[in-house]
Amino acid sequence: MHHDAEGGDVGGYLPDRLDRPWLHPSELSPGPVRQSSPPGSGLPGAGTAAPPLGRRARSRPGPVLGTALVAALAAALVVLSEGLPAGDPAATAVTPSVVAVRVTGPGGSGEMSGVCVAPGYVLTSDGFVDDDVSVLVSTESREDPAALVGRDPRTGLALLEVGTDAPAARFGTSRALRVGHPVVVVLAPARPSSTRPGYVAGLGELVRSSRGATLAGLIEARVRGGAPAGSPVVDEAGNVVGILAAVPGPDGDHVMAVPAEIARDVADQLRTTGSVAHGWLGIRATDAAGGDGAEVRSVARGGPAAAAGLAPGDVVLRVGGDAVTSTADLLVAVRARRPGDVVPVTFRRDGTEAVTTAVLDDAPDGADGSATREPASPGAS
């Protein structure tokens, strides 16, 4: 039983809608006031009764101010809980660029989505794609065999070459996203019912892919009904801001996406050279206490960090112009650069900040872009 500030029991009634500063989306249309979202709706708080209020009735706002306030608050609640509407023009603008990717190989078959990044090229997840599989790419009007151009385990992406007639999608940037930002995930085949509204639930995430690789800087989104890997995440302007990665998740409504700027760079490199080059610093790190940098746990012998004088216990604060507040930040900053790049590394040792210079290298085979990793701290660069 809930208690109000005066210690009295609070009944389970729902006050009049104008006696409280919030509205449930169901109250936007005429009809009875309901206290909860339908159970199983996939939204935060779904199936939970609206919190009862035991305060005394307040004077109601005037008709104009009250109506405007209620409408603004209700609209904000709809956006934050529902994401962009499934039929939003931003989503429908991208749907012609989204294709279905069907993979068949010795280990079985699977289906993903993909997005056209240039005429004849489709970017998708590398979750099922490998050299010994056959791939079919289909739109609403045709189905074509596809060839693997290359895959990048450190971002979990793969590029396919195919004779598709799908137009290239417009890529934006994820840098303007914030937690709570409404988004929509577009599935294949491209039709209005193949969209999933949602919102950004986290940024800069560090996770393991379904293949066991460490993926850094991912966007976590809460999407009703989930979505297959390779699907594009779209913002309200109709820009692709992420590509869903194949990662194990806590439930079907949580998805992880590679930021658009990283995905675009991977696609460009694969188209040009058939492979992707990432910088490698040669350290294993963990998040520093207080969310202030990445603490070095070990240094690869003969690697760039060792040559630059970094040692266990140092806390990396910046790589070039990129601030490092976590291990994920460190991985993103290093992997965004190329082998041979010369970068200043700002670090703290025994409470004193210092700057050294590192010449990044390419990661050794099997290093997953890192030195050896320990189970409790997957982050390394």
C-alpha cells in the first residue's frame, strides 16, 4: 500500500486528467480513461497501473493554458514511449533501399535485412555471411544471387555485390542521438508493415557479437517486436543512423546498432580494397573508476603502446582529439584510425597527466583488434 506525504493510505483511484500533469496516450482520443498500457506491449511500464496520487485536488488550469499543457505533455509521452510512427515519412523514404538477405550454407540457413549503400552494393550483418555460403538478395520485385565482397569482424558488418535495383539509402550521423531519441527500424521486404518504432536506450555500448568479436560504440535501441540483424535504424529526418548488429540480447526488444559513420566507412573500404584496416594500440583496458578514462591492464609486447611508454595502471584520457571516458571510447577512437597513423595519447599516471605519441599498427591475426582479453573486461585496443 502506498502512502502520501502525510502518512495516509492512498486509494487506487485515478484522478481526473486535468488534476495531474501527465496523460496516457489512450487519453488523447475520446473514451474511458485507462490506467495502464496493454500487457505485453513492449513499452517501459507496460501492464503496470498508473501510479495513484493521494494529494488533494488542485485548482485546474485555465482552458487555453491547460489544454496546451496537456497536449504538449501527452505528445512528448507518445514520442518517448512509441518512437516514430511506423508509417512515418522518414521510414517510408528508406524502405525502397532495404532488402532481404537469405543465406544458406553447411551450417544451415538464416535471413537478415540489408541496406543498399551504392548501386549494386548491399551492407548487412556478418552474422551468417561467410565464404562458403550462398546468398540471395530480394526486393519486392526481384531476387538475385549475391557475392561476398568482404566482411569486417571488428564491426560485425559485411558487404555484398548484387544486381539489385534498390536505390542507395541516405546515411546520416549518430552523433546527434541522445537517450530517448525516437527512431524507427526498417525491415525487409520493404513495405509499411515492415517497420518497428522505438527509441535510443543507450550509446557507446561495448558488447560481444554472435561470432565472439568485441564490438564498440554501439547504439542500443528499444524496438517493439525486435528486428533482424542488418536492418537500418532511421531518424526523424529519414537518415540511416545505424545498422543492426548480430549480438545476443537480454530480450527481443533490445537491439544493438553500429553507428552510421562507422558503417559507411566500413562499406567504403570494402568496396575499394575488399578489406577494412583498423588502428591497433596493443593494450588491454578496463573502465577507470568514476567513469574517467580507460585503465590499462596489460600492454602487448612490442606493440604501439609499449613503444610509446604506456604501462599497466596508466589511465588513457584522450586519443588524438577524442575524449576517452570508457573502454568503449578507447576502442572506437583507435579503430577509427588507420595503421601507421601517428596520434598523441593523453594519459594519467600517479595522478599526473602526460602526453605520449603512438604509431598505430594493424592488429595481429586472431587479436580481434586487441591484445589478449580477460573475460571480466572485453575491451581492448
